[in-house]
Amino acid sequence: MKETATDISAFILEENAMIIISIVTILFTAFFIFMMVRDYRLYLEGNSKRKFRFSNFVKQEQFYLYLILFFCFLIATDLSVLYILIK
């Protein structure tokens, strides 16, 4: 089958969209991880008797973790649909 210029340009645009979505996802996740660490440090400064424990960190930062997981799940489903449409 002969490919036309519009087919190739549409493929390039979809590939660029996948790259942009991936970069935004990485930046969003990095931002929320930074916010989680900052929030937990403020929590530890306010409670001087507390020491860092990973289980306590997860318990204190559940909201951020759920946001990250939900956002990554949405992006993964969108990327999978976009990938299926490209093929």
C-alpha cells in the first residue's frame, strides 16, 4: 500500500504527542515526589520526637501517593489507546 504525506505527518504528530505526554507525566510525578518529601520534612520538624520511618512516610503521604497512582493509571490507559490507534 502506498503511503501519502498526510499519513506520515499524522504518524509523526502522534509520536510527538506520546513523547510530550510521557514528559509531562515524568515532570508531574517528580513534582509530587518533591512535595511529598517536603511535606514529610515539615511534619518531622513539627514532631521532634518522631524519626524517619518508611511506613510512617507512606501513612502520612497517602493522599499524594493516591494522586500519583491515579494520574499514572490515567496516562497509561491514554497512551495505550493512542498506541493502539497508531498501529
